[in-house]
Amino acid sequence: MKIIRLKISGGLGNQLFQAAFAYSVYKKYNNAVILIDKNWFLKGNSFEIERYFLLDQFEVDNFLKYDLNLDFQYKIIFFIQDLFLSVKNLLTKFLRRFAIFKKFESNICILLSLFGILTDTNRCYLNYKLSLSPAITISGYFQDIRYFDNLRSDILKIFKVKKAYIFNNNLNLINNSYKANTSYLIRLGHDHLNNSKVLSVSFDPQNFLQKSIKFFDDFNISSNPLFFSDEHEKLSSYINIEEKNVIKTNDPIIQLEIAKQSQYFVISNSSFAWWAYYLSHFSTKLVLRNDTWFSNYTNYSPGFSDSDFVVRISNKVNSGVAF
């Protein structure tokens, strides 16, 4: 039996990416189980926004295990894998500035995968092969649609929020939001991404919002919007928004449940915003996104389904949109 240990971390968007990748690995093997490692949430971390483990509120936990009686063999393998991960992370921290290391980092990750260590370079798709190890450790972001888009129908099923959670949390808010057809999901808060030296953002939210609204007007697209943001006062200072069009609940699961009902999406560089788009049940969607997802990774984005119409909004003040 393959035991796939998923070292989970981050906010809801990151958790969904990691679980989707783990599920794609799980589907490669006839006899496998996914063991969730939540130790990251038990330790102090550098995030300014407190993060909580939320996957257990989705149907995804039907194939996840939170506790297993591991044989001595598996314990030893996982211990060795953690050592290799620690060395790899240490090397990355000190050598990422050198071009020669960046050139070979993906090859290092592919090599480690043969021994059951699945990790990724930041914002980079890697074509992993089947592992030789009976135990697999997954530790990374894996924010790329190519890992799991072939399993989309499964993903939509297992990432459904449990009915009990919905009934117990803002059911009326969800029901009253179904008439909206456009979700604006705009990250404005100063969390770890804004302060990161690795993932500096390239995003003028006011310019992005104004151009997005103008896009709907120019193409005569009837838009009944809902606005989601981590900084509502700041959002209101950028554009005029009616109070009824602002979703103010702080529950990320309820926000996701409301946002994914839309067919049109205006999203900033947020993994949470991306998942609201991806989990929408519409076969074809319209997505307006910032031209550059992260300034340090100019060609990166998680990707979008081929059936969807994606518009890139330039961050330059005097420029328009890119198709």
C-alpha cells in the first residue's frame, strides 16, 4: 500500500491546491491512502493573518486519513524524507539568488520524487513520474491547473462544502447571493505576500478595478456584482459600491460558496480567488485577471481551463486589456 503524506499549510486557497495535487497523486496508484500532516498549523508561522485548517469541512475528507498506525518501515522512510526536505529547503533559501541553482532546481525536485519526496519550485509545473518508494511525502504549493484539470469532475465533487456546515453558517446569506453573476475577489490586505521578498506583487487595485468595470460597460455585459475583499474600507475608497453588493462575512468557506455561484470573475493574484473561479459549475466562464500575477514570476499564473475566456488587465495606467 502507498501511504501519501500531505504536509498541509497556508490559507484555504493553498490548502485546496495541495489537496487537489495530492488527489492527483492518489489516483495514480491502485492501493493508496492520503495521510494529512497538520503540524504546520500547530507551530508559529510568519503569516500576519491567522490560518486555520479547513479541508475537513469539504467532502474531500472522505478519502483523507488524519491518523494511521504506521509500521516502523514507514516511520523511518518519512523521517529520512523530512531530512532531505530540510536540506533542500535550506539550499533553496541560500542559493536561490544564483542563476545556476535556479536552472537545476526543477531537476533536483524531479530526482527527489523518485524517492517519494514531491516538492516543487515556486510557481513551476513539474511532470512527476511514479515513485519507487512505498511512502510519499508531499510538501509544496503545486499551484498549477495542469496537475489536476483532467480530474475536474472529481475535484468539483470532493471540494463541495458539507451541507451541515452550510446550514450552520450563513445559509440565508448564501441563498440571497445566487442572483449575482459576477464575483470581484480583490486582495488588498498587507499579509505575507505584500511583504515577501520572493513574491512581490505587481498590482494597482484601483486601476485594476476601474478597468474591469469599464470592460463590462464597453462590451455591454450585464453585470450584477458581488465584491469580496479583506479590506472593505479600502475597497470602498477606490470605487463606489452599494452596500448590498459587498460580502462582509469573514468566513472563507462561506465566501467561497457564494463566489463560486458566478459565471464572471474579476480576480487579483490570490489562490483563494482562483478557486472561486475554478469551482464554478458553469461550463464556460469569463475571467478578468491582473496581467502580471507576481512581479518576480512574470510568466506565472495557476492557469485556466481552455473552455474559459480569460482577459488580462494591464497594470499600466494608460493601457487597456489583453486577450
